Amino acid sequence: MVAAFALFLLVVISYSEARIDPCKQPIKAGMCLGYFPKWGMNQETGQCEEFIYGGCGGNMNQFDSKEQCELLCGR
């Protein structure tokens, strides 16, 4: 019963995350110390900006190229 409830919560949280617009999330480098160049939409400037992603944590506002960021975020 507990496992079924945990699975239900995981599905609900995953569904909620999927509906969030990644372009409106803040740029987050994440907690780890990796070095992965990414692009994210800066809501304050309205521009796609390069940042270094650490490899874990962060959010969906991370794209592999400036072009991909601009295409998906409409800038």
C-alpha cells in the first residue's frame, strides 16, 4: 500500500514538472561540479544566456545550444 502511494506521488510530481514552462524557470547551475556548457532563458533580460551546468540538480531551463533555447523560448 505504501509503495502504491509512493508511486502515485511520483507520477503526480512528474506530471506537474512536465507542465512547467522551462523558459520561465530560473537558470540553475546545479549542485555538482561537472562542466557542461548549456544555454538558458534569463527572464530578466529576455535573452538566452550561456551558463555552466554542474551535471545534477538544476531544472528544465537548460538547452544544448543558443539556437535551441531561442527556438523553444520564442526569442
